[in-house]
Amino acid sequence: KFARLVAEQRFHVVVLDSGGGSLVEAIKIGEMVSQLRLPTKVAKEALCASACFFIWINGATRSASTFDR
């Protein structure tokens, strides 16, 4: 699904919000993110846990905001 979305649109940044999921799929998406040199971001109040980390870490640049608590 991610590959199809990339083919259909120009991405400027990959914004993540996920509690996890398939590690295998996350690694594949992370490899695409790395090859396309896309930045990754986790917005304030969003979550990027478990498999999501493998996408985030592959960003050309990475940013993450912290929770206000």
C-alpha cells in the first residue's frame, strides 16, 4: 500500500502515528523511505512504537515532538 501511495503522489515528509504492526512490513517501508531520502516525523501527541520505529529511523532527517504532560 505504501509503495502504491508513493507512486501516486509526491511525498515531502512521512508523518508517523502508529502503535506498531508488522515488523517485516515496517522494514520494507523503512527501506523505501531511505531509498527515496524522505524525512520522517512523529508529531506532538502522536505515537511511534514498536515496528513504527524502523520506519522513523530510516528517515533522511528525523524529528519527534514530545508530549505536554
